[in-house]
Amino acid sequence: MDPTGAHGKIAPSVSRDGLSIKVIDQTALPSLLRILDLSDIAEFEECIRSLRVRGAPAIGVFGAFSLAICISNGMGPDDAYSRLVSTRPTAVDLRNCLDLVLAAFREGGPEAALTEADRIREDIERSCKAIGEHGAALFGEGVRLLTHCNAGALAAPDLGTALSPIFHLHSSGKRPFVWVSETRPLMQGSRLTAWELSIRGISHRVLVDAACAFLMRKGLVDAVIVGADRVCANGDIANKIGTLDKAILAKGFSIPFYVAFPMSTWDPTCPSGEHIPIEVRGPSEIAVCGGERVAPDGSECWNPAFDTVPAELITAYITDRGVLKRPGKLSILPR
Ligand code: MRU
């Protein structure tokens, strides 16, 4: 399959086909573009847990489709909801989208649940486009941006969040340059972000996570732009482990630090970063690399998948409503 479609756009990372979901298996990239066709709850749970589908809004859309399909197949809505919501705890998009589908089902039955899941997908797609337009206005010709993890089309249908302004700049001929931190341990930066930039022909360079301080010190970064897994009422965010380092460094080197997110990632019920549940994943993701052990059998590993960034380190939030310069401004967002 041609991943780039007619206009350099990646095939949708998540889409519904009747009562099944077509999803790009992100664990196989960049070597293989494999599309999975999934239709039952056990497959849906495995797909989220193993990060075949990943990125907060993509998980939300996938969860919405999953719940609507399970309900349509006669599964108890509460059972399906609780199995799906517990697959990954940090990205609030999953819970937000499941809540909307469940409410639609209670109102109008299985058909309404499917319609709501489709609406959620379209809404996120529209938001990502608007984020691209608002975000691009912040940057000039040849801007050099650093991003972490993957917040592109794979992570948020159809243009991504943090990468959407970059795609917009690129298609308007503004020649952005992107530094991509590899994002240990699962390499979402080098495997996925670099892949998305490559297939669109956007200039970029991959670097190890530990090189970011030196990169900034050398004056090679104009701004940092990342996505989020949850944005709290006070403006704190959670994102991929290693995001906090970049935010502290950006402050230290007086570089703007931007966070792009759609409404599915907004959690006004969560007062601050300290209240965000942080997913801790298995040790083998750290201790085994490319099938080889890279830490002794006896060494324990600690593998938090996310960290939290306090609002005071964030220069501005790029949303579908525009660029919000202070955390207090987040109060204009819907509750
Ligand atoms: O563990 P992952 O790969 O799902 O983590 C993803 C991230 O941290 C992304 O930066 C975040 O979900 C934003 S995606 C638009």
C-alpha cells in the first residue's frame, strides 16, 4: 500500500469500516507499513496496550470506534467501557472519547454510538487542521524546531498536533527544519516522526535524547514543539517521558516551548500535573534493545512512559481555538 496517498498524506492511522477498525500497526514502522483489521474486544485491548495504535488522540478515536462496535455486537456497554478505559491510563483522550460514545448510546442506542464515534474522528481531524494553521503563524521561514516523541498524523488523525504546524509551513514553502529526539525506549521519534517527515520530504535530523542540551547550547533550536497526553485545568501537561527535560532546557536557554493539543486532550477535571496517573511500563522495553539484552539480568529497570511539565515552563498552547499565551487563558476552553 502507498502510505503517502495522492498528496503526500499518510493513509489514515485509524478508520472505521463497518463493524471493524482499520489501523496502521505503529510497532512495525518504519520497516513495514502494515494495516490491521480488528473487530473484537480482545484485539482492541491488545492493540492499545502494545502501542500498535498510540498517540493520545489516535487512542481516543480508536477507543471510540471500539466501544461503539462492541455495543453494536451486543456486548454490555459498561463491561466494554471498563475494559477499554483501563488499557492505558495517562492519555485522557481515551476516557473523554469513551464517555462521549457511552452517553450517545444511552441517548440513542448502538447506531447513535457509531455516529458519535465517527463525529469524534471528524472533530479531531478538523482540530488538527486548525492547530496547523494557528501554530504555523508563530514561525518564520526556515525555522528550526525540536520535537519529541511522535505527535504527527499517526498519533492524531489526520495531520497530527505538534507536527501539524510543521506540515503547514512545509506546504506553504516556508522550509521548516526539524530536530527529532529519538525518544527512548520505544523510539517514537526516530521510528515514527522521522518516517512522517521523510515521506513528506521535510528536512530533519534525528539525535539521541541526551544530545538536546548540547544542541540548544549550540544555538541550533528556535523553538520546541510537542504534543500532550493530558492538559490540566492549571495548564500543567503530561507528555512522553523526556518532555520535562526539554522544557527545563528550553527555559534555561531562553527558547520558546509550545504544546499543541485538541480538545480531546483537555481535562478540566484534573487540577494539576500531580494528579495525572502516569503509566509505568514493563522493564523489558528498557533492558532489551533490538532483541539483545542491554542491561544485566539482575538489574532492575524503572520505565515511566510519561512525565509532567508545569505550566510555568510552557510559553503557549496551540489549540484549534488559537494560540493561548497564558495557562489562565485555558479557562476559555469548553468544560
Ligand atoms: O506512549 P505513546 O507513544 O502513546 O505516547 C505518545 C505521546 O506522548 C505523544 O506525544 C502524545 O500522545 C501527543 S500525540 C498527538
